[in-house]
Amino acid sequence: MSAISPLAARLRRIDRYLLLLIGTIALAAALPARGAATEVVGILVKVAVAALFLLYGARLHPEAIWKGLSHWRLQGLVFASTYGLFPLIGVVLAYLVRGHLPSDIVAGLLFLCLLPSTVQSSIAFTSIAKGNVPAALCSASLSNLVGVILTPLLVSQLLPVASGGFSLKAVEDIVTQILIPFAVGQAVRPWVGPWVHRHPVLTTIVDRGSILVVVYAAFSAGMVAGIWSQISVMSLAAVLFINLAILGLVIFATTATSRWLGFSREDEIAIVFCGSKKSMASGIPMAAILFPGHAIGMIVLPLMLFHQAQLFVCAVLARRYAQQKAPEPIAAPASA
């Protein structure tokens, strides 16, 4: 039996979806959409975004969300991290790096901090780490449900220049491409929900395929507009460093706060993994609606880098949690 070379072993461990994203960016760089092709790609983006949120509505369980609300302390802490701590960090960072990085990258860093948490990876990492999976399911679902409305509102208040304001056209796009498909998905969930859960491949294809379509459109528009000449390798390295700093700060804050407030180890795991992530699946489609086409490529770049960083860091953290022994309960003193 031939041995696998170290290089081949490393290549097999690379996330295939990351390779697809890189390939999509390369395709946009080599063959950007121009002229009539731009209109076709624009229609595909709208269909992909609507399909994505239709599927979200069909697979999220309202019953689980409302049940999870009973654990209000856990949900409140995750919500405070996602829509309180993260935006605060984003505002401070945008102030500190403004003038040192391209303006669209600065807008992208702040936009990243305004997004909802992930659903699949938050639950998966919580399960691997032996945490409170039902709480993670409720928290991640609630974060995305609220984020459909709250993220665009935060963007309108904190990024008026980058987003071109919160125009009636933006409201119309959000309603037609996000809210209506999501509501339709929720309405038909009793009939199609079980079928969707029995066919996870469909979910994966729509989830990841929609992102690839939007990424191609975004980077293609960037190539046509010539925006990539505005960012250097040093700027990319700086964005990656900033992303890691944001992630590390939030993980430390959620871990320390959950322990200080006396949460169980299982609840702490759910809080850390749900409160420290940002959703590329929701973020890129939202960016396609909220920002001008020529700027999307630069704006979503911090999010794409953050997505890969959070997967790597949280995978390591989940394994560490799983390998740790849960603390033994303190025995009550024997009565005299």
C-alpha cells in the first residue's frame, strides 16, 4: 500500500468549499460579467438570495425558537454579544483604521460586526464540544430571524454613506428578496420542512451555491470597476489580523462573562460558539442588497476572511472543550 505524501495529506484536509470560493474569485478575475451578462448575473443573484431565505424559513422550527426563549439569560447574553459587543467593536475599529485601509474595507469590517450568528456551524461546534445543543439551535435560529430585520436597520444607521442610505429601493429589495421568501418558507414548513430535513444535500447546494453566485457577481463587478488595484497585500494581511483580534476578543469576553454569571459548562459552550460567529450565508446576500454593486467585492472580503478564521479557531476550541473533563459537582457536606 503506497503511503500518502505529507503534501497530499495536507491538501485533503483543506476545506473544499474554501477551494470553491477561491475558484469562483479566480473565475470572476479571469472572466468578469460584462454588458448583457451583468443583467443575467444580477437576476441569478436575486433568485439565489430568495431561494436561500425561502429554505431558511422552511427548515427553522418556530416551536424550538419559542421554547429556547425560556432560557432568557443564555439567549440574552448571546444576543448582547451578537448585536451589542460586536457592533461596538466594529464602530471603534472603523474609527481607528479609517484612513489606514480602503474605505470599502473599513465598511466591510463594520458590516461584518452587524451580522447575525451562523446556524449550522454554531450548532455543529456546540455538539462536538458536548455543549447545550438545544439552546444553541434556538439561539442561532433566533439570531438569524432577528437579523433579517435588525442587520439592515443597523447598517442604515451606522453605514449611511457606504450603503447609499436606507432608500425605499433598499427596503423593497429586503422585503422581496428576504422577508417574503422567509415568510413563505415558514408558512409551508409544516408540509415541506420534513422533506427538506430528509434531503440535507439540497440545503447544502442552495446554501453554498447561492453564496458562490453572489461572490462571483460581487468580485466580477469589482474587476470591471478596477477596485482591486486599491488594496495591497499588506492591507489584506492587516484585515486578517484584525479579524483574528475581533474573534479572539469576543471568545474571551463570552467565556469570561458566562463563567462570571455562573452558567453551566454546557451553557457556556453554547454561548461561546453562538456568540462569537458571523454568518457568511446571510451576510453576502444581504450585502448584495444593501451596497452598490461595484463595492460589494471589497465589502464582503473581511467577512470571507473572518468566516474561514472562525471555522479554524472554533474547530480547535471545540476539540479542546471535548477533551476536557467536566468539573465534578461539589458534594454537599455530610450532616452531623
